[in-house]
Amino acid sequence: MLRTATVNAARALRREKDIGSVEAGKRADLIVLGANPLDAIANTGSIEWVIKGGRVFRPSDLLNGQAEH
């Protein structure tokens, strides 16, 4: 299912050279969770880190507007 939402979606958009997987030179915004969302969907709220535009943020940084340029 993850490939459908990432790699396959990038292929469908003809953008697999830029997005769709985590590799050097590709664009990727990510969230790092503190618990497995496959164990419980509520774990999607256990955000530890956000990687946006190549920068690493704590969720509180984003809420305080510190992720802006």
C-alpha cells in the first residue's frame, strides 16, 4: 500500500526522478512517528520530527511558525 501512495503515484505523474522514494537528490517531506501506526491508527498523532524542505523540525516549531523561510 505504501508503494501505491509513493513510488507508483510518482510514476503516474511522470515525476519518479524527483519524488516517490527517499533517495539522494530527490525531494521528500517526511514525518517520523514515535509509535507504529499499524498497531493503532491513533499512533499517527505521535509525531516526533517533521522533515520539510531538507530541514528537521519538532512539531512545536511548525506550530509556532518557525518552519517558514
